Amino acid sequence: MITVKVVETQDELKQIFAIREEVFVKEQKVAPEEEYDEFEEVATHFIAVDEEGVPCGTARWRFTQNGMKLERFAVLKSHRGKGVGQALVKEVIDNIALNPESRGKKMYMHAQLTAVNLYDRFGFQKIGDQFEECNIMHYHMEKMM
């Protein structure tokens, strides 16, 4: 069983940065300066752990002028296809719904092509054409709260 929770400690923050380093920087060849940004401090971060307590996934969301941006979804290769991504999306959406400022605003993301079907299952819709970000093809996807 996968457990997802909001990151609360510096140790958990180090764990999610290690996951993002593995998935984005090493595996997908995203430049480190593209991966880490000025929003680390203001975003709500999440950590997913497996039944043995091993950190295996992460995501974050933050408010922008356009609504709530969901981003930095990453699952370690060893844990893909085991429901980690679904658990992360569900928990992030549930957490956003708890925030009174989110009502009537849209949630949106830049979804990598390999993840579009996952977000589609949660009611997100592709908007516009494919675009490239960090040398990876994406779709803009959104959903109203």
C-alpha cells in the first residue's frame, strides 16, 4: 500500500529532492538549474512511501495568478506501475480542495506525454498543442475545482 502525506520535516524534504534528482536530473537529463526553483519554499510538497516505508514518489502544488499549479510529479523507476502516481494525484487534489482559496479556481499542470492518461483519469483535460519544456514534450492540462 502506498501512503502519501504532506512533507513536514527537513529529512522528508531531502528525500523528495533525492527522488526528483534521480527521476528528472539523472533519468530524464533535466538540468539541475531547471529542476530546482524559487518556488520550493512556497509550494506544498508531498512524499509517497511504500508499505516498507521507502520513499518512492513526490509532487508539489502552489498558487499562481492562473490558479493552482500541480508540478514535479516524480515516481522512482522501481515503483512505477504500482499506483504511486495515482495516490499522489489523489492526495494533491484532496489537499487543494481543503484550501478555501482554491474554490472556483482551476488546477493546471504541464503534463509529460507519458503521464497524460493518468491525469485524464482525474478529469484533467488537454488544452492546446504539445510543447517542449526541458527537452521533454508536454501538454497543458487543467481542471476546475
